Amino acid sequence: MQVLKTPIKLAERSSLNRQGNSVDIASGSRIAVNDGYILTVKPQGVEVSGGDDPYDTQAYMKAQKMADSLATLLHNACGNMPDGMRAFLM
């Protein structure tokens, strides 16, 4: 996990707003990604765990890149949201 210097300001609880095209992500949220990896959102960053094959370094690196990208997205979105994290879906 890439530890961020400034903690991510996360929402109190996770929610999805389809009409508003946004999602709130709370600390501790777990997101399943490819090859059995789980991304766990924390104020310090996004942690990678799990995985179907511990020897598949390509799959791990792919999951780690997703975690780093998500951490950057959350960190940047939080700077604009005073009440916590709200990311807009594409």
C-alpha cells in the first residue's frame, strides 16, 4: 500500500446514488477486483489483499496499480468535498 502523507477524508458510510451519478466510499470498504484480489479503502490509502495465485506477480502488480489509482482519485476528490469522499462515476 502506498501510504499517503495527507489522510483521505472518507464518507461515514458507503452509498450509491444512481440519479446523481455519484458514490460515497467509507473507510473499510472492500472492492473485489480481478484474480481474487480485494482492495480495502483506508484513510492512509488503498490496501491490496487476497489473490487466487500468490506467485502471479503480474496479477498482483495490476491490482496494486488499481489500488494506487483509486487512492489518487479518492485523495483528489476529497480535497473538493468538505463532508467526505464523493466520487463521480463516468
